[in-house]
Amino acid sequence: MMDPADNAVTIDLPSNYAVRRYKDWVMSGLLILATLIAVTPLFMVLGYVVLKGATAINLSFFTELPKPFGEVGGGVANAIVGTLILIFVSSIIGIPVGILSAIYLSEYDRHSWLANAVRFTTDVLMGIPSIIVGIVVYTALVLAMGNFSAIAGGVALAIIMIPTVIRATEEMLNLVPYSLREAAYALGFPKWRTVLQIVLPAAAKGIITGVMLGVARVAGETAPLLFTAFGNSYWSRSITEPIAALPLQIFNYTMSPYKAQHAQAWAAALILIVLVIALNLIARFALRSKNA
């Protein structure tokens, strides 16, 4: 009988195999180290905010209005509601404008000079400091209305949100295979119906991801709200009046000389961070579901 060892396959390793393995380990270690360096500041910030803010969070923090400076207790219920109102106002302005602009750029006029100009303007707008947006809206809207308001704050946040929504939506629309469009045209669909019933549903999850990232982008903005929403210590009964917001409340409390307000500021910062992280996680899960 033949010895099975005679049929064994011998693999000749390269002469520099050990060196290559060593280089692979070194590069893997460097990548892991770089990743740890990148995420360490995030966890340090989160940990410090949790450490400082968790002790001041209780039921009254979510249900009561702010106390006068120097008094212990109270909450930021009006600021939480105000933040949600501002996000809603900015969303009903920024999301439709962003999505419709992206549809135009992707489906109707992709390579024209106007489309290129809009893309360039969008990229520039993404890099403009938010305080500049606040000053512009203050000059154009607050002075015209004669007072600070949730409308002015929502417009300022919408201007910041629109570029993010445009770029994300355009990229998602461009990923939709053109064969789907051709199939719709072959069936006699007009262009508007193809976009509405074929392209948008195919890119819906990616568009939602971009929208959520845009909302998360503006949720923590403070500078534009200083010039537009201004803030207050009471419930706002109209969107044409000044309105409280968590970023504004944090700013005002940190300027206070009292420790009670400092603790409230840390707690409000923790709530705001949780809100932003939740929006980003929703966007990430939507994108993961799209790629699955």
C-alpha cells in the first residue's frame, strides 16, 4: 500500500515570510493605535459630561421651568420643548428644499453650469461658520419682524441643514442603477413619475440617513440661536416669540457664577449629547439596513 505521506502537498513559504508577517503585525498595531487615539477624545468627553451631569438629572429637571439664578432646583422643560420645536421648524424648511434640490441636481440638470454652481455653493455653505448664518438671519429676518422668534431660529438652522441634506440625497440618488430608470421609461412612465415612484423609493433609506445626519448637525447649534431665537425662561406660546433651547440654556448657565446653574448646564449638555447620539445611531442603523 502507498503511504499517505507520499501524497502530502508541500507548501514552500517565501524566504521573507517571517518579515512579511512581522510587517503585517506592525501595521495592524499602528492602525489599532490610530483608531484608539481617534475615539479616546470622544469617550473622554462623554465620560466627563456623564460624570458631571448625571447627578443633576431628576424628574423635576424634565418637568419644571428654570429657577432664578442662585436658586437650587428647577429644570429645563421649556428648553427641551423649544429644541424640539426649532428642529421641527428647521426640518419642514430644510428637508424639502434639500431633497428637491438634490433631485434637480441628480435627475434633471446633472452636468449644467447651474448644477455645478449649486454644488459649489453647497460645499461653501457647509464650511461657513454658523455664527455668520445667525448674523445674516438676524439682519434679514429678526430686524424685519421686530423681535426674536422660533421662526428666525428655525430658518437659521434650516440654512445650516440644507447643504448636508443636498449632498447626502444627491449621492444616494446617484447610486440608484440607471437601468431602473430605463425600465420605467420603457413602460411609458414620464420623468416625474419615474423619480417619484422608482428612484426615490429605491434611495429612501439613504435619504433618511442624510436627513437624520442633517438634523443631528443642527440640534446642538448655539451661535445662530443667540441672534435669532434668543431664549427665555418661560413656556413659548407662539413661534413668533423668543424661544428657549438646550444650547442656549447651557450657554446662559455656564455664564452664571452659581454652582447650581453649572450643574444644570452639565445635565442639559448630557441630554443634548444623548439626543445627538440617538439621531446619529438612527442614521447608522438605517444605512446598515440599506447595505444589508
